[in-house]
Amino acid sequence: MLRRLFTEHPASVGESYGEHMAMAGSFALHMFLGSLACLLHALLPFLFVKTGSSIIQDLHGRMVTNRQRKPVPNASESSVEGDSVTASPR
């Protein structure tokens, strides 16, 4: 039971727990840096003019466009309401 909590979602996107941790950590770092760029851009509009949108496009490409998802055996029980990362691709 406990092991499934840590492995079911990573397996659904074709990753091990460690691979998923690295990928999610990479996304978190890019989102953090993008948010800092957007904050600085809000204060000083001549800085980081396209950085935020470029990071969003890159992350979207990595997460949605270029990822092959595997079906989860009982997805209705394992999905978290409002968790867009676990949603099925369009």
C-alpha cells in the first residue's frame, strides 16, 4: 500500500520513483526561476521580457507535448482532485 503511493503515478508516466523525482524537481526549479524573472519583470519591465513565457512554453512541451503516458490501472482512485499534472493528455 505505502509503496504504491510512491510508485503508481511515476509508473503511469513511464518513470521510476527516482526519475520522477528528478523530473519534478527540474520542473520546480524552472518554475521558481521563471517566477523570479516574472517578479523582476513586473518591477522593471525592461528586464526578462520573454523569459517567463519561454519557460512556460518549454515546460509545456516537456510535460504535455512530448510525454507518452501509460494508463493507470484504477485512475479514479489515485488521481487528486484539481491536480492538472495527473490529468489525461488532450
